[in-house]
Amino acid sequence: MKKVALGCGVLAVLLVLVVFIGGCSTYNSLVGRSQKVDAQWAQVQNQYQRRSDLIPNLVSTVSGAANFERSTLNEVVEARAKVGQVQVSPNQAPGNAADLQQFEQAQAGLSSALSRLLVVVERYPDLKANANFQSLQAQLEGTENRIAVARRDFNEAVLDYNTTVKRFPTVVLASLFRFAEKPYFRATPESATPPKVEFNFGRTNPAPAQ
């Protein structure tokens, strides 16, 4: 009888150890995936900040053009200011969809203002030929591409994290330690990217058909 009790006790200890080790592994996996989401979020922030940093020089260059539409410049400046008013952590991904949506709407507003600015620039050949403007336009295009890549990588990290959180039996431990699902960027990458404006440097427009 004592041997049976001893055997049961050993089995119970082994079971507890297995559960404990498995729980630790699951917990560490959740921490690692959550950290990856935060790391990808930091990259998103870096790319949006890169774009924001280009704007003062862009505005300064464009405002030097004779009779340039002031209202278009003001829209860009105001949109950039609204982005700065959205308070989000640069190193920790938003924990709810409302915070991410507020951030995304502000960035989309700036994207829209920049898009209109580039369209208006088409009416100013001298400005299009300005070397500083050409450089800034190229940098903006490159930054928009980086933003799209960063958003995609962020969504992939969130998908991996959320899938893990919802799996059984991980969902039990996730609930116990408050590993909640994280929101995605829901809009398509195109919504955060100004339409490409083709600058036909050195070429003349064909005459309209008669």
C-alpha cells in the first residue's frame, strides 16, 4: 500500500513539473511574440517620423516658389501638427483598436495633404526642376515605401501573436496573465501612400489634338 501511495506521489510531482515547465514555455513564447510586435511597432514609428522630419524642408522649398498656393502648404503644416498631437508610445504597440485608429487617421490626413501638395506642384515647372525639391520628392517616395513595408511587418507580427493567444490551451494562460489580442492596421497600404506623381523633367507636353 505504501509503495502504491509513493508511486502516486511521484507521478503527481512529475505531472506538476510537466505542467509547470509547459506553462513556463508557453508564457515565454507569449512574451517573445509580444516583444516582437512592439519591435515592429517601433519600426512603424521610425518610418513615420522619418517622413515627418522631411516636411519642414519640403515646405520651406515649396514656399519659395512664386505665387505658390498658400492654402495647400497650410494643409500640410496643420496635418503634421495633428500627427504630433496623437499621443502614442514609440516603443509599445497600442493595446486597443481605438488608439491605433486615431494614430492611423492622423497619419492618413498627412498623407492626403502631401498628395495634394505634389499634385499642385505639377503647375510649377520651375519648382519641379529645383534640385532640392527633386531630392525631397525622391526621399518622400522612398519613405512611403518603407512605411508600407513596416506596416506589413507589424501586421504579420500581430497576426502571429494573436493566433498564439487564441490557441488552446495557450488561451487559458494568456487570459490568466492578461495577454490580450492586439489591433492591426486595417486600411490597405495604398491608403497611407500618396499616389505616385510622375515628373516629366526635361520633356514637353504634347499639343492637344485638334
